[in-house]
Amino acid sequence: MPPLSDIADLQASMGDFTPYYQQGESFSYGAWLDGFQTSLDVAGIADPFGIADGVNAVIYVGRGQWADAGISAMAMLPYVGNVAKSSRLASNAVRLTKKLASESQMAEIGQIIIRSDKLRDAAKLAEKYGGNATDWVKKTSQPFTINGVKFETHWYENLLTGAREEYKTKFIW
Amino acid sequence: MKIKCVKNKIDAKSHYSILNKDMSDYLTIGKTFWVYGLRFSEHCNYVYIYNEEHLVEVPMEMFEIVDSKVSVEWIVKAQGVQEVMLWPNLFYIDDFLENFAEREMKERNEFNKLKAIIEVE
């Protein structure tokens, strides 16, 4: 079993990942913005005027991520801020890997692990997303391992329309 | 009963309700599996295999039988007029299959016991 700190890191990074769906924000936009801000972090290390870090701080404020905004503002000070920023870059690397893995899992065809007549929520799914209860199944991706933690993605899928709903990452112990 | 995978995909034009018709990312041709249950339905017949992660029902036509001995654990039940199952009693228990898919410890342990029995019959 992986150390608890690794699991906590992953769960923390999951916390940043899941809301893109829950809040209805475009996933590709959020992922793009994360990538852009990581680029600003890297650019800020070599930027003697602190412009990249300043821009990053403003974007973090706009996204309501106050702790990150503080790190970027502090990073405008030569040398001092780069220590805090290095730690964030490492954490971003884990989060990015997690996102890429999840995106890759969501692109899979998936294996059906529960057919409609054994699926507890089939009727609820039909009511919420349309179609017949008999067309909804539960699928899983292949498992994926990051930092020694194994996980897979589950989702519901309508066999007739191909609609996919309610992605969920499952940690495998 | 043991089977060997001979193909991992069936005709994409087959009935939409057929489950796991494209297993090309998940099944290796030539690999053998124990069978833990069978289901005969209107559009397709299925075998229940365990891929070390999940119990999945896969169209029977993707396999050839390498050991045809039927498990004594299997019980026949009909569901309506279009479906006949040959399952171990465990699979008929309400929510067993979904809890198993959700990796609930109780169901995983029960399946491991059943698996051990079936594999030495």
C-alpha cells in the first residue's frame, strides 16, 4: 500500500479535477488554463521583472485560488518566492499526470461491468438524462497507476445513444 | 469450464444492446479464462469471466471452450421468456454484482471463496 501522504496528495489533486465537471466548466478550458499557468510559473523563474508571476497572481485571484495567488505574488520577489513555487510545480506535475490519465481513461471504449437490469440507478438515470432504463449500463476503464496508487474511472453509458454521464474515479486498494 | 479467447470484437452492426461487443482493449487473443457463469439471452449468449479486476460478461462467440466441465455451483433460473441464467447462487443475490463492481470488500471476499471452489472442481 502506498504511503498515506501520497494518497492524500492524489486525493487533493482529485479535488481540483472533479469540480470541472460538477460546476459545468469546460474541462478543456480549465485544463488549458492550468497548463498556461504552469508555463507562467516556469517563465517566472527566469523573468527578472516579475511580470509572469504578476499575471499568474491575477489569474489565480480571478479563479478564486487565493493561496496560489499568494505564492505567485511572493514569487515576484527574487529568489525568495521560487522555493514555494518549486513545490507548486511538483504538485502541478502530479495533478497534470492525473488529469492526462483520467482523460485517457475517459477516451476508452470501456468495459461494461453492470448491465441495466442489475444497475440500481438505471431508472434514475433514465429520468435524469433521458432514454430507457434498459439502455443504461455502468462501465469501467482500465486501471492506471500513479505514484504507486492504482485507480480506474467508472461512468454510466447509454448503449443506444452513447451518452456518458457521471464519471467517477475509484481508488483501488 | 475454461475458455480461450479467439477474437476480441464482434460485428459492430450486431444489436445495440449486446454488451461488451468491442473488447479489443481488454481481452488478449489466446488467453484462457475460468467461466463463473453463463447467460443466454435473446440477442446474445454470454460468459462471465474474471479479468483480475472485474467480473465481466462477454459474448460467448469470442471464445472457444477448452474445458467443458460444468460447475456444480451453477443454478439454472429463467428470467421472463427471453433469458436463462446458469449462475452460482452468489450472483443471484440482490446487489451482489454491482457491489462487486464497486469493489466492496464483502462481495470481493465472497467471490474469492467461490473462485477457489470452482477452480478446483
